[in-house]
Amino acid sequence: MSGNVPQVREHMEVVGDDGEHVGTVDKVEGDRIKLTKKDDPDGSGLHHHYLPVSTIGSVSGDQVKLNMPGARAKALATMTGGSEPSPGMGSMSGG
């Protein structure tokens, strides 16, 4: 786990190592950074997305800088998702 995790706070900007905006910290949950819904990487504004804390390169001021480019981090956050389906959103649980 990254030694920078204790420095990560709510509302910090998350950027790639290229300076590209990835998201905004909602909170740290275990070994993941939970991003706010308002600027989630899939663009819908409906879901929380998560990044592993192992992607943190450094924390300075009000910014979390990742150890990968912004586009890659957005793709990773979208792929790993981590969001739970909302009630009534047509989940495919069978019976």
C-alpha cells in the first residue's frame, strides 16, 4: 500500500503523471480511491469509480498525482468500476 494514502483527503484533485484531470477524491475505501460521481471517467455522472491506491505516485497540496497517464487511469477506473447497480436499473438477477 502506498505510503501517501494517509495524506489523501476528500475533494482532492486526482491527475495523471501527465497532468490530465482524472477525477476528484470522494474518499479512500480500503485499498482503493473512490472518485466522486460528478466527474466520473465514463462521463455519465451516475457512478462512483475506483482506482487502486497503488496507482498513487505522490500527494502534494490538494492534488493526488498518479504513476500513470490520465487516459490510462480513466480507463482503469472505468474497467474496474466497483460501483453497485442502482435499484430499479434493470439488473439481471435471475429467479
